[in-house]
Amino acid sequence: MRIAVIGAGGVGGYFGARLAQAGHEVTFVARGTHLAAMRAHGLRVESTLGDVALPRVDATDDPASLAPVDFVMFCVKLWDVERGAAQLAPLVERGGVVIPFQNGIDSVDILTRTVGKRVLGGVAYIAASIRAPGIIAHVGTMARLRVGASDDAGLAARAQAFVDACTAAGVSAEHAPDIRGALWEKFVFLNALSGLTCLARQPLGVIRADPELRATFEASMRETVAVARSQRVVLPDDFIARQLRALDTLPAEMRSSMLNDLVAGHRLEAPWLCGRVAEMAASAGLAAPVNATVYAALKPYLGGATH
């Protein structure tokens, strides 16, 4: 398969490297020193699931230079989705599809407005980041993808083809018939994780061990579940309880990608996470004091201000 990975950070770098290692024709789109390192030395993944060393990879900073592909793994940060969407149509003009793997819930709609009905939904579960230019570090053993289409049989077949390719490459992947529900399931947990780790400036282990922080984590999830249900997203009654059990199985050292960005002085995805929950709650006449407060506390850092 021909695959373009737009955004070769933790998600794109990790899963793209696994697919390239399995023999697929993968091109990475990256920037700056990370791109320079990949061009000079290839790409390396450090993982307890097995390291990957690709001495040579195809890498560029210009998606317009690429020929059409079968799949675009769209892994840019949330603030780059609209700008990046404008570059995708030529890449899928011969029947290819785009799979966004952002943290929020809006990417599929944004891309569909630009690319048309060539967009699948994608959910990535992984704690990975760029440890150094050309090197992706994976924390823990969680590394899973869920991919699906809303109501299009042809796109559903493409989703299954991608899942099959991932499975053959040793990547845990699932075809999710209800991809909208899957996106919200992750959003509920990820939003609480990103918000609380950033607010406390601490990894996951500290959040779940402290009674007040753990209670705030749960309250954040409950607010997001209420918003989901206002959008007619069906989540089971025991959903929060299951998420809290999952919380206790994750590595204590796990940090959200937004905390990594905060510490590095980079731009934050908060407007599309806790800020989005607060916005949607207000529109639905719901209270979301935890998410509104977390967003307010992070606002001075949204543009990448240091601290």
C-alpha cells in the first residue's frame, strides 16, 4: 500500500514506522530538525513492544510533492487541521482516503468539508512522542488504532483494508462500525487526562493517586459524557466506571501530549479539548465548571508562552 503520514510525531511516527517496517510504501511529512534527522539517519522507534530502526525513509516537508496514495494518515496537531486539509485532495484523487488521528472530535467534519466523502474516522490509543529528532519514544504497551466509516459501504471496505494491513504489520487495529461513538469514547478520557495533567503539571500516576485530583478527573469525564449525550452519542451507563478502571492500568509516568507541549513552551490544543467541552456545554445549557476552569487556567499558555 502507498501511505502518506502527514505529521510524523508520536502517533504518525510510531504507526507509520510499523507499517514501513512491514513493507508498505510510506512517506513521512515532517518539519524542522525532525525532518532533517529522518533524511540523514532514518527513523527509530523505541518501544517495549519492540524497537524499529529504519535506516532510510522517504520524508518531505511538502505534501504537494507526493503522488496520490491509498491512505493518508493525517496526524497533525488540532490547530493545523484546517490548514493541512487544503493540501489533501490531490493525494486521494485516485480513490485514496484520509484517516485523521487527532485527539478531538471535529477533524472528520473539517476534512469532509474540504476533501469530500473520502474521509474515515480514526482513533489512536498510544503514549508516544518525539524524544529527539528522528527518534520516537513509546511509553507503556498501549498502541492501538480504531478506524471506521459512518454510513458508506465503500468507505467501510477501505477502513477494513487499512485495519487488515495494520494487523498484518503487527499493529493492534480494529474496524469500528460506530466510529463517531469511538471518537467520543476517547475524547471523554483524553480530555480529562490532558486537562488534569496540564493543570497539575504532573504525570498520570500523581493524578490518580491524589483523592482530590482523581475526583476532579472523574468530574471532567462526567461533564464530557453529558455533552456527548446532548449530541445523541450513546455511551453505556457504566462507561465512567470502566474508564476509571482503565485509568489504574496505565503507566504512572504517562503524560498527555498537551502536557509535553506545555512544558516545552509549545502551542496547546486546549481550545479543541477542555475549551470545546465548555463551549458545547454552554450551547446545550449544561454546566461544565471543571472544563471551563481548566481552560481558563491554560489560556495564558495557548499560544506557546513559556512559564
